Amino acid sequence: MKTKKIELYIHIPFCKSKCRYCDFCSFQAENAVIDDYITKLKEELIFWGKKLTKEEVVTVFIGGGTPSYLKEQYIKEICNVIFQYFKVSENAEITIEANPGTVDLKKLCTYRESGINRISFGLQSTIQEELQYLGRIHTYEQFLQCYNWAREAGFCNISVDLMSAIPKQTIHSYEKNLRTIAELSPEHISAYSLIIEEGTPFYEDENLEDLLPSEEDEVRMYQMTAQILKEYGYEQYEISNYAKKDFESRHNLGYWSHIPYLGVGLNASSYMDERRFENPSDMKQYLKITSFDELYSQTRPLSVHEQMEEFMFLGLRKTKGISKKKFEERFGCSMDSVYEKPLKESIEQGFIKEQGDQILLTQEGILVSNQVLCEFLFDEESS
């Protein structure tokens, strides 16, 4: 029997402090809560490791929250459980998210010794005023020290997060951010535009709008990202992600390409056997779980229409787009027969183009990607 490939995500919800824009499942916690959580997390990993004996884990992503906020011993224990109970591919990509100000050389060396081979630093900006307004706990100088420590510890695959369209940011300051980081030559750069999420301090800030760049400047920032990073050898492979050759995030590409994944930990989502399910977002509920299999068994498989929506919605995020042939192989009908109208209209509007077998967003389409992607959702009656 052919081995199934899966991805593994581990959620660490703890942070030293919460940023003003963040709506992720993350918070500060006492040491006792952290101890209890790691114990339950390892219990969940062991349960699934024993259950998924035929699956090969090709990527692991330890995200948050701030995983690097934990003592390095916790991360070491988590990695030991993964390697003991799961069949991990020899060349698996194993990533940990880290915030500057929460790691030192000793921690980073422990990560490498534990099997972690990729690190993603949440920098966001190189400019102190911008960092302070975002609520970041670090300076650029602290990031630079952490980056150099990561190289010293043996990390040959480093990603850096940058954010555009943030309060008090200008075209000039954003260009400075891009060039400063590109000159460091990390293997991967994620460049996201700020989204104001309901329930965050930014959402409640009545003065925020006056501090944000104009829509025109936001568009210009997005356009210049690909232009500038291309100068430094980075290729855009997804709406917000850029990499040097062969350093695309395999974990993220898996999400967008429908590779099954298991999410472990608080509020973690999973996608297996065409089912989507997630863990509780309440810590007390999570710690009381007695049967992790129950969450899976209570869900229904996605309908064919839901699978088609995800094929289009997720796949079109990639700059290479999606294959008409693969759509037909998977669903037994042509993409044109299902999506003739939205495809035709999007092509006429210049938002989508065809390149041989591939359908992909144009640069104009990327700028209005949410609007374009929504055209491939079925109405409730048909789904």
C-alpha cells in the first residue's frame, strides 16, 4: 500500500504580550498552565502518532502564538515525541516560528539538535516607530542578533515576516524594510499587508485610520515588493510569499495544494480524508479532552462542491495557479463545465489568464484576489 503524505501543525498559544493587530488564538499564561498544556499536547501527539501509522509526515510547523517564548526543553520534548511516534520523512521540512527577543544562541542550538531545520522570524518592520505602534516587543537590533545567532546555530533556511500598510508607514520606510532584509539574504520572505481584524486593539482604535497609508500607497507597496525582491533573487510563488530557488515553504504549499494535515493543540485545525475538524479554542475544554478521535468522527466529509471550491480558492493563491487537467482527474469533469461563467468573466476583466493547462491570477487579479476568488464559490442552493 502506498504511504500517504501528511503535514503536521503544532499550535503553541502563548505569548509574552499580544500585538495590537493580532486575532490569533494566543495569550499570556502562568507556568502551571503552560506545563499542563504541554502535557496534553504530547498526549494528543502520541494518540495520533499511534493512529496514523501508514502516514508519512513530510512537513512539521510549530506555530503560535510564540513557540520560542517557551523554555527550550518544552520544544525538545515535543520534537522527541514527534520523531518517536510519527513516521517522519528523512528530508522533512521542520519549521518553528520565533519572535526576536525570545531566543538566544542556546535555544537556537537546542532547536537544531532537536531536528528543526527551518526558522521563521516574526520581524514585521526594521523601524522602531512602526514596531512600537504594532505592539512588538523587540527592536531591529535584537532581531539582527537573533538572525546571526540562527546562522551560528546552523540554520540554513530562515524566513522573515514583513508587514506593509501599517500605521505611520510610508512608501520610503517600506522600501527601506524590504531592502534591509533582502540584503541579509534570508532564504524566504513573507510580506503581508495589514488586515484590521475585529476584536483587536487596532479595530477599536478610532485614530488608526488617520495613521494608515492611503489605498494607492498600499497598492504601490504590494507592487514594489515583488519588483524589489526580484532584484535580490527572490521569486514570488504565492500572493504574499517570496523565496530563493528551492526554498519555498513546503508546508504552506502543501496547504494550498490539498495535502492532508493534522493540527495538534488549542484551536488547531485539521484536514484529513476530505474532512475538516478543529480542537476547542477554550483552554479548559482542551485540557479536559478524553477522546481526540471524537472530534474527527463527528465531522462529515466535504461535499464535491466544497472540494471544488477549495481546489480553486486555495490553488489560485499560488502564482503558478492550478491545472485544468488535475481538476478533471480529481472530479471527473472539466473545469470549464463547472466554472465557465466566472472563468470567462475573470479572463475578460484581466484578473485571470490561461497559460497552457494552467489557470492563474494576473497581477491585477492579485490586487483584488478576494473578490476574484469569491466568484468560484457556489451559492447555497447548488452546494
